[in-house]
Amino acid sequence: MKKLLGGMVVVATAAGVGYVVYREVLSDEARENLKKMVQTVKKSYDRINEVISSVRGDVMPEDGPLPNVQTTMRQWKDLGY
């Protein structure tokens, strides 16, 4: 429990220091550059995620049964099943 509490204190302190540095230390130009960098990272992540999804084949439209399934179903129907 103490480790968890200590970790939360460290994270909260780091977030607070980061906020103060962002608001008080960085110039307007540095803030804009930081925002642009974050947007670039987000776009890159989305593009990489799209490529990985397309390679894995996760995105597949539902067009009905595949041709081999249709052929098999037709053969079974012809046999009387």
C-alpha cells in the first residue's frame, strides 16, 4: 500500500512540476512547438495503427459468405441436404 501511495505522490508531483514549467517557464513559441510535436506524434500513431490493422487483416467487410462457402453450400443442397 505504501508503494502505491508513494508512486501516486511521485506521479502527482511530476505532473504539477510539468504544469508549472509549461505555464511559467516556456515561451509562447516553445508552447506552440510542443503542441505541434504532440499533434505530429498523434498523427503518426494513427497512421502506424492503420498500417498494422491492415496487415493483420482486422478490417474485413461483411460481404456475405465467401465464394468457397457458397460453392460448398450449393453442393450440399444439390445432394439433398
